[in-house]
Amino acid sequence: MLGVKAAYSLVIPAYNEEGRIARTLDAYLPVFSDSEIIVVLDGCTDRTTNLVLKAAAGNPRLRAIQTAERLGKGGAIVAGMIHATADVIAFADADGATEAADLRKLCALARSTTGAVVGSRWLAGADVVVPQPLVRRAASRVFNRLVRGLFGLQVSDTQCGAKAFRACDVLPVLGEVETGDFAFDVDLLVTLARRGFSITEVPIRWRHVGGSKVDLVHGATKMLLAVLRLRLRTSRFASVVPAFDKLFRMRRLRVPLPDVVA
């Protein structure tokens, strides 16, 4: 940032996003012209790494962190967060589903809000330009009801990929978050709520972007196991978590040092 403190730090986890990452950066960079965008290259095997590193070489606002192994969405986000420099840290999906202007609104609100500011596709006032396929929408609502039932977390859209936090709130709790896959968001929000922080939801403009590499059945199974593990870990039955991990081959979030920082 050429010696000027970034207004916001935006973390984008990316795994094999060669077909979508350039469009996302083109949309976000102008809107976050006073901020830093950190793309975490999560063990990519396609052209994503080359595209991002090339863009970062000519733009001081864009930083790239490259890992040698897959960390999963949660691990990639944490890897980006711990290298953020701004007082407000946000993360968003690499597909650019959330409008850049709305993401910036979340960041601005987070500056004066303790806890988490979460974008929602389900609150009144949200504008879903292109909805998800029906099966994915149904799975999302079932998952949300499960999360509400297990944790009492009154959040309408835990899985929306747009969230913002004050760095002083979120960074100290990252060590308590153990979920590395797509249920990372739930773990982080539950951890913040248990610490007494608020969770503020804001309706956003959002569009489904095709090209996801997450298989619905496999992904849903992993997320279900992850939230069940989280419920055990936050209950009086926490002692059975090691056996649960062994039975279902669960892996805790691991964040090794990055191999390349540009």
C-alpha cells in the first residue's frame, strides 16, 4: 500500500479459480482502491496462481499468499487474515457472487460494530439477481435450520461468503476455530457468539455464479459432520471428539506458513 494504511483488508480464498478469479478482481479492485486484497492460493493446480501473481506484480493493492497443500476454505481464510494489515478484515468467495459495493458496505459497518457483520441472501431487502439451483437452495435452508437448532445461532445465512469484522475482535479468537472446510463460517460465528460478540446481518445484492467445484452430496456430508463435531466440542461431551475424529477421519484446521507472499 505504498506506506499508506489500508482502509480494509479483503481476503479471498481461491482453489482452482482460473475461470472466475480475474473477473472477481476486476470488480473488487476499483471499489477497494484504498484497501488491500489478499488472495490465498489454496494449493491450486490450474492457472489461478499464475493469473493472480501476474496481477499482483503490477498492483500494490493486491497481495497473494500461496500454500503448498490444500488447507480448505477455513484454513485459507485464516492464512489471509493473519497477514492482514487493516483494522477491518473481510472475506468473500472467489466467484464474486457478492456485489463489490455491498461488500464495502459490510466493511464500513464493521468499523463501528463489535463482532461480525454478515451478508444475507434471505433477509428482507436482499436482492438475489441469479438464484442458486433449487436443490442447493433447499440444502442451504435445511443446513441453516440445523445450525439454529444445534447452536441457537439466530443467523439467517451463515454460509453467505461475505463477512466483515474488526481485526481486534476476530484475530484473538482464530486460535479457537478448528473447522477448515466450508463449515468454517459456522465455527467462527459460534466462537464469536460464545465470546459475547454480536452478529449483525445485512441484506445484500448477490448472484449465483456457476463453476463451483464442490459436489453437493459430498460437501453436504462434510459440513454435517463438521457441525456435529463442533456441537460435541462445545458441549459436555467434548471428550469424545478425538474418537469422532478418528471414526470419520476429521482433520482440524491447520495453517502452515505460506510458501510465497507477493
